[in-house]
Amino acid sequence: MKAGYLNQYFRAVAVKRLSQVETDAAVSNQHEYNGVTLLKKIFGTDEQKISFPARFLYVTDENDSIEANGELTWYDARYNHATRTEWRLYYPTNDVTEAALAGDSLFICLKADGTILEIIARKDSIIENQLFWLFGVKPDEGSNRFVARTDMREQPSDKVIFTARMVLYAIGIQSLDGQEDYTDILVERFGNAFPTTRDFSAFARSTVDADPVSDPDGTLLQWYDREEKMFLCMERHLIKERLRNGFTVGEGVDVDAFIRFSLSVNNRRKSRAGLSFENHLEALFKAQNICFSHTPVTENKSKPDFIFPSIDLYRDPLFPESCLTMLGAKTTAKDRWRQVLEEADRIERKHLITLEGAISENQTNEMISRKLQLVVPKELHATFTDHQKSWLYSVEDFLIEVKERQKFADKYKND
């Protein structure tokens, strides 16, 4: 990622751990954040009181985010004192501040447009770790004071732009980079309607000059990234067309039709991402001449994403378990990674491939303890710690392991 990449979105960011007095109304109802001395560098001291339009966001790994709109007020409580100043940051009561818990991380982000994005991230969550990584700042343990990055132009250039875009999207910010417009070629190919996800994925791959055999890691990212950008272009085009037609019935407004349309947009986004990822993995495995079964049924009607070398050999009690492989595929891991542990009982050591970067060490340590091997495209390894990198698999690492097991399967079937 280019140095200063975040400067197009943010002017500065400050982060701290929330204390009980800042989150528990039974302890205090002050509605002010403590340890604000450093915020003078961000908000200044020229005006005695200034209010900023603010969007509040509470994020965890388990649930959809909680959002609210309001204001944050920066003011000098000792303005009339002859010699003293006492700056405070006042926040309102809303669904976000009421959800906050002691130990959660608070991010005060001054955006490029002069408004504030206040993010509260659940302690020890993946999204919390991703925000630390994105902004390059982390609160001091045991400290009740803000630490800050006050010049986003100095953001280091060793960031992975793919992961940065995913984190920005998670906090409701549409990335400004890579704004290629594919609308014309998409409409020419598919008209004014979305094709099946499989057809859309195949078309996206056809527009990418990549080699899935010699560069499986880079190819998988390029395929997925191209489809993501194409999808957003097609979605914007179709939404514009629908909005032009309006939601009127006679002289009234069809609110139910608007709600149904909004829900359909949201549901399509959620379902498409996982399906497209699996489509590209299928294409990658076929290019590598790897045998697999996609979403077969195993014990208790579970449907793991991929079984190698086949579901038939999985069901063969004589075929050694050590030569079987199960791969779960999730674009984002979050807390959902534990779902794959309940699939394919014959396979003790399971694999999970994800496009999620900057996963926290406490999460990967739990994966290790649960015998789950994480597979991440090589480029995204830079978002992990050195300790994590020594354990992570790249896509190529995974393919090498599966190919070795496939050799035994071929021999087994021929004997």
C-alpha cells in the first residue's frame, strides 16, 4: 500500500482501552473519555468548544455492527479559569456507547471531511486486531490514555492494500482505489440482470492475465479481487436503474417494495462472496489437476466445502485417514472459523482457507490448539506477526500437501 494511503480517508486517529468508569453507568455517568491530553494535537485548542458530526460504530466478530449518528463535543471545562485549562471529549448515550464494555478498544478517527468516526471494537476480537494493524497504532496495556497517529501521510508503505480495503469495508468505508469501470462490458455480456454466481466468477477470471499453475497464491487473489470490483460496478448500475424507476404506486410510495429491494441487495452481497470464493478455488484445483469433492455430505448431514481426494475415498473405511484432507473456505474468518471443526469427523487435522488478514494471535493460537491449519494467500502473510508466519500455510503450501496425498490415493485405487 502506498505511503499516505489512509490520508485520503483520515486526518488522524487516536486509540485507547475503555475503562469501567467510561462504560458502566452504575459507576459513572460522566459521558466523557479520560486521558485526552494527546487529543489536543488532533482537535486543537483555538476554540473553547467545538462539536463534530459523528458516526458511532460498535464491531465484534460475532454479530452485525451496531451503528448510531450524533455528535462528539471537544471543550475546555475550565475556559473561565484565569490560569487552568481542562479539555474534555463528551459523547452522547446511544446504542453503541451502551454496548461498550471495559477493555474494549476505542478508536477516535478524524475523517478527511472533518467529521468523526468513533469505533468501539470488542476486546481480543479479530476486527480489533485488524484496526490496530490498519492504523499502525495500539493502546498501551494498562494505560488509560490515548495513543495516536496524528499525520496519516506518514503511514508506512508496507501495508497490504487488499486487507486494507476489507477492513475499511468492515467499518463502512468504500475504498477509493482501483475504481475501474467495468459496467459497459458487463452489461454487454449479461444485460441488465445479474447472472448466476458461477457464470459471473468465470467471466471475471477470463479478464485476468494470471497463471494458476505457477502462481496459485497471486492468481486466487487476482481472481477474487477482479470479481469483487466487477460486482460493485454491476450492482451500482442495477441499483441506479431501479431507483430511476422509483417505488411509487399511483400517488403513493410503496415502502414494502423498497424494503424488499434493500434486503435483496444486502442478501446478495452476503451470499455471493462465499460462493465466488469457492468458485475460484474450484477453478484453481482443476488447473492444478487436483481431485476433490465440493460440498459433499458427511456425518450428521454436514457439508464441508472441499474433501480431498474424494468423498468416495472418505467413505472407504480402508482408506487411511492420514491421506484425507478437508478444506473449509471462508472469505472472512471471524468467529465462524469454528464451524469447520464440526465437519468431516474422520479428519482430525482440518484446513481453513481465508482471505482475512491481520487475524489476532489469540485466535490463531486457538486454531493451533484445535488442530486447524490456516491457509492464507502469500501476499496477506505480511499482515501477520513473525510468530504466526512460521505456522501459516500459503495456497501453494496447501496444494503441495494435497498433491502428495493424491499420489497415494492414485496408487490405492490402482492396486
